[in-house]
Amino acid sequence: MAGSVGLSQALSYARDLKALYESSRARERELEQTQERLRGAYQQSLQYAIDLRKTYRRLQHAILQSLLGLANALEAKDSYTRGHSERVALLARRMAVSLGVPGAAADVIAQAGLLHDLGKIGIPESVLRKPGPLSNDEWEVMRQHPLVGAQIVAPLEFFDEGAVILRHHHERHDGSGYPDGLRGELIPLGARIVAVADVYDALTSDRPYRARLGRAEAVRRLEEQAGRALDPDLTILCIRLTDDAPAERPV
């Protein structure tokens, strides 16, 4: 009898263990299924975030293209400045590439060159197109355009370096520029490049207050500004890269 009871208890214990094992396995399967659903939801959320970021980037690029179009339209209204920003952008990119700046960063510098005068949208026409010297008050107004331009592009997250270039492209090597009075290599490289390209194109273009300068005179004036307003090494680079530029070119 005792042996029969012992066997019965053993069988009962085995059945309990089997039930416990099966219950444990069922919970494990449920956990695995839950984890799989969580992984699927995570992957779906991740893909959604990636798609959303791509859409956001495309939207920002579309805004940038609209700003470039606006800058070109504003420039095209004035025969004296038509094509100026495009030439500045092309020269700035050549300079950046010659310095070994990576392609994407060189593109940002070129785009900043295209937009460097965007802030002039906030400058009154009477100041912007004045044929003679500006008064002190008018200069104060004119000096706001780097800040205005930087503020316009500031919301473009991917173009933060471009905003920095727009803000600082009128700083001077000797620290006498604006808006922040930066000097030397404290001025961002892109801003120094755009500054040199901007001055070179201004010297070799017709302006309301003077006719364009010939190559020799433009180079002489650039060299005068090297170490004062302009980065001396970048000035030399600009002169070298434009050595084959014609003395007279179409507007």
C-alpha cells in the first residue's frame, strides 16, 4: 500500500511539474510575442522618425531655395548688383575647395555667398541705392544687414554654419568690422572667404558711385586691404585664382 501511495504522489508531483513547465513556457511565449510586437512598434516608430526628418530636411531645403530665389530677384532689380552674389558664391567655392575644405562644407560657403546680402531686404531703398557717401545714421542702418540675414536663415537647422557666415562676413581682419568686432582667425573661415570674394567682385563690377576697376587696380586695392580688412593668406589665394580673369567682363 505504501508503495502505491508513493507512486501516486510521485505521479502527481510530475504532473504538477509538467503543468508548471507548460505554464512557464506559455508565459515565455507570450513574453517573446510581446517583445516582438514592441520591436515591430519600435522599428515602425524609428522609420516614422526617419521619414519625418527627411521630410523636415526637404522642407528646409525648399525654404533655402526660396530664399536663394528671393535674393536673386532682389539683386536682379538693380543693374549694378545683378549677378554679384552668384559670382561671389562661385569664387568663394573655388577658394574653399583650393583650401581643402570638404565638398559639403564648401557648398555651404557657396550658398552663404549667394545669400550674403539677403539681409539688405530690410534696408530702405534710399540708403541701399544712394549714389553718394552714406551718413553716419545711414551707415548704422546698413550695418544691420548681416544680422538681419543671419536671423532670416537661423531657423534652417541644417544651415547653421551658413547663418554664422552671413553674420560675420563684414568682420575685418584687424577687428574693426561689424557686427561683433571679431579679428583674425576668430572670424569663421567661411566668413573670411566670402568677405574676400565679395570685395574682389565689388572692385571689378560697376557700382553707382564708380565704374568697375581694371584687374591691376583691383589687385592693388585688394593687397592694400590684406591684413587690415581682409585675411592676407586668403587675399593672396583670391588673386591667384582670378589671375586669368579678364580686365573687362560682361555685367
